[in-house]
Amino acid sequence: MEILSNNVCLFCKIASGELAARIVFEDEISVAFLDHRPVFPGHCLLIPKEHFETLADLPAKLIEPYFKNAQLLARAIESGMQADGTFVGMNNKVSQSVPHLHVHIVPRRRKDGLRGFFWPRTKYKTEADAELVQSAIREAVSELRK
Ligand code: DGP
């Protein structure tokens, strides 16, 4: 499949491998990686490889495979992070800091303190911590794809 990319877009650069990211899943149409400023460890972003700015721009033929992958990742992030559930959502235009469509998938735990949409961000303390989280989600994805 030919992937149309925008050479100034940050997430196109991640999709093409030009910019490093902690990839947890990839297929022909999409790639998912750890958000570098997670709400909680394991917070991932799923992007289409092709450059579309918002959900409204996503072609009909990609809706099913893209959201099927969002479902797979929601399951994998819940199991891989031993979470109670997930938050799955996206900003479109308003509060969208990167203009390349991305679904946020955030592991949630009961009483984790999140309220509303003013979510504090954290950082992985070390690269080793981020690597552990990346491996846990990658393994959960492979289990679910068996
Ligand atoms: P939003 O604000 O909904 O557009 O979310 C954009 C997210 O992208 C935000 O949570 C931080 C994340 N992000 C921005 N730049 C990078 C990057 O270079 N690498 C990674 N891994 N995440 C990024």
C-alpha cells in the first residue's frame, strides 16, 4: 500500500521511522506507540500511517481496520498493564496539539484520581521503565493476535 505522508508532520515521521518512538503495534495501515507525556504509564497513541488530520478526514475504507486496531489495543493495554479498564478518545481540532489523527488509549484503574479532561501528565522515570511498559503491551498484543 502506498502511504501518503506529510514530511513536516511529527506523526508522519514516527510512522515512517524517521523519528523514534516506542512502538507497541504496527500493521499495514496504522502504528501505535507510547505517548511520551503519558497520563499514566501505558498511555498509547494509535495513528493511521497515512496523513489525515481529523476523524472527519479518515476515508470510509479505513474506519473498520483503524477502529479494529483501536479495539485490539484497548484490550492489550488493559491486560498488558493489568488495568481495570481504559479511556479511549481523541481530540479533533480543539485541544489537538498534533494535526495527524490519533486515538488516545489510556489504562485506567478504579480510583485513579482522573476527573474530567484536565489530566495531569507524567514522565517515565527512566528509559528502562518505558521499555518495560512497551514490552508488556507488545506481548499482550501478540497474545491477543494468536
Ligand atoms: P493531543 O493533545 O490530543 O493532540 O495529543 C497529542 C499527544 O502526542 C500528546 O499526548 C503528546 C504526544 N506527543 C507529542 N509529540 C510526541 C512525540 O514526539 N513522541 C511521542 N511518543 N508522543 C508525542
